[in-house]
Amino acid sequence: MKKILYVLMICAVVLSACDQDNIQAKFDTGGIDYVAVGVTAVDEPYKLNANNNYSISFPIHRTYKDGSGTVATLAFTSSDESGLFKLESESLTFEDGSAVAYAKIMANNPSALDPDVVYAFELYVSGDNASPLYNKAKFSAQLE
């Protein structure tokens, strides 16, 4: 019994002696409110249906959430050559207090969507405030 108590006491001392401070180097943005894609790759296709108006809302993040007026410049490509999909807007403005805004990709003609086809997309964030690491997202969608 004494051996068990000694082992428990030693474990308690060892565990309490661990440095529990999470010290990290902070990223210095130099005052730039960077914008970035929320996720760089999505494995499962988004489901297009009447509930989401045959569209995808893709998250775009920014560094600071205080203040308004930060603009994300967006570009978009699709595997569909016929122009079946479009980007609702090529610029996205963040609201005060919000660190996330959503780029919207919409089907021009939902009745032309083929349920057997998985449509592939690439969404780019560009401009002076684009994140150098997280500026491109790859994802897909399919008619549900």
C-alpha cells in the first residue's frame, strides 16, 4: 500500500512540475487585415438542393474582427466549361465585429444540373491583403 502511495505522490509531483503555459510566437501582421479561405480543401461534395437555392456558401476569414470595411477580392474557376456556376460577387466586405463572411457560388440554371456529375471548384482570395498561405480552396458540389 505504501508503494502505491509513493508512486501516486511521485506522479503528482511530476505532473504538477510540467510547464503548462502555452507560449507561442505571435504572428505580426504589420497592421494588415489579412483575408483567407476558411478551408483549403473539402473532401465531400457540397449538396445542391432547393433548400440552399442550389448554391454554396464558402467561409472567408480575416485577421481582425474589429472595424468594418475590410474587403476580400475573390476569383473563381469551375470544372464546368459552360458557365453553369457563377460567383455572386467578386468582392466581399466584412461587417464590424465579424471575422467571417461567406462567398456565394450559385448555379445559373439549376434545371441544367446533372445529378451524375460532381462539379469541381477553386476559389481564390487575391489582392494586397490576401493570406500568402491560405489563399486557395478546392471543393466540389453535386445535385442532391
